[in-house]
Amino acid sequence: MTGGTEWERYATEGVLLDGFHALKHALRFGARVPVAIARDKAAALALAADLAPDLTGTLEELLNEVPGERLRALVPRPHPTGVAALALRDPARGGVPRASTGRDAPVVVLDNPRNLGNVGAVIRLAAGAGAGGVLTTGDADPWHPSAVRASAGLHFATAVEHREVAALPEGPLYAFDPEGADLRKVPLPRGAMLAFGSERHGLSDEVRARADHLVALPMEPQVSSYNLATSVAMALYHWMARDT
Ligand SMILES: C[S@@+](CC[C@H](N)C(=O)[O-])C[C@H]1O[C@@H](n2cnc3c(N)ncnc32)[C@H](O)[C@@H]1O
């Protein structure tokens, strides 16, 4: 951390990893982590021995113990594991789509999400399900530390980008809305984008206009809607459970 160039890189590509799990996933999925601190290094290493034995050597070298006040000064609401780190996003690593399951996996579009906890939960789902990535529209930063905390660092396991609606990739767009056609009767084609509306207002007019299909998750009468992240989970499970 010496030259101005390195500092500039931290300012543009630096991502705060808040908590042991975020650090664990960032390391597992190849993030460069120049700084990592722990309130209690021995406790963090014991956690690693239990939950991430693949990383104990790396963490032994990487973690620096700091007093609790120092951690609180750097991270406003430290994670219960007392671990924090700085990772660097790698712009060369490629954007959407990127998936272990290949380029035909669906890409999730979150249309103007308001809650960063939901954004992180969806990124975690996309990583687990092998989706092609997560695109967000609107003014929320999908790489905000609160979203990275909620994804447990799984931003580094999938592709995560902000896009304008006009810049969404080509390909059939399936917009999710309770008024749509029953998803169980709609096969999702290769390369589909699955779009979900915001927590308060649902799908924007722009995304509705761009959509090729409006699809619904089955729901009992009188129930208005599911939670955003829960809706994405059901849609991705529907895709994962397909006959191929
Ligand atoms: C909490 S809901 C939005 C509720 C909002 N008040 C509205 O008017 O749509 C967030 C998003 O989850 C998805 N969603 C929730 N329940 C759904 C359902 N039964 N079928 C399809 N999509 C659903 C939609 O994309 C919706 O925009």
C-alpha cells in the first residue's frame, strides 16, 4: 500500500469484506485480498479450522490482530466473527454472464431493488444455483458493503453488475409478476433473463416494456406477493429442477 496508483485502485476497485464468511468466500473464489484484520486471530483461525480448513494456511499468514476499538473505527457495525478485510474487484475477470453451468444459465435482473440485504441474498442464490450473474438497475450499488455482507462474499463467485435497462443484454426477458402466466407451464429457454421488481413498487414500466413474457409464481388467493429474494429462489429452483 505504498504508491498513489495502488491507493487509486483501492478507491475504485476496493470492496469491504465484513465478517469471516465474506473473507472465506472471497478467497475461495480468487479475490485478491491485500488486507485482513481480526479482533481475535486465534478465534478466527479456530473458525477456519472448523469451517474452512482449505484456508487455514492462507489466513494464518494474512490476518493481523487489531484491538476491538480499531475494528470498530474501520467497520461501523463489525460482524460477530470480528473479522474484516479489503478485497479488490478484478475488472478483467469478465461480466455477465459467468456461470459454472455455462453461458446458457439464466441471468437474474433486479429492477431497482431497495433493500441491500435482498440484493446480497439474491447474489448468494445466483452463486449457489450457478446462474449467469446478477444485474441490477436503479440507484442501489450492488457492491455496497451491506450487499457484500448479505451475500457472504459470494459476489466473487458470480458476475455482479449495475446496468441501465436500455443496456440489458439481448435475449428473452421473463419478467416476474403475480399477474403473469403460471411459471410451471412456461419452460425457460437457454440464456433467459429473469427480472424481478422492486420491493415496494414491483416491475418498472421500462422493464415491463422490454419483457418478452410476464410470468407468475404460484400463490394462494389473497396473498399479495412473495419477498423479492424468495421469489428469485423459487424461479432459480424451477430452472435447476428442469428436465435436461
Ligand atoms: C415484494 S414483490 C413487489 C410487491 C409490490 N408491492 C408490487 O406491487 O408488485 C417484489 C418482486 O417479487 C416478485 N414476485 C413476488 N411475488 C411474486 C409472484 N407471486 N409471482 C411472480 N413474481 C412475484 C415480483 O418480481 C415482484 O416485483
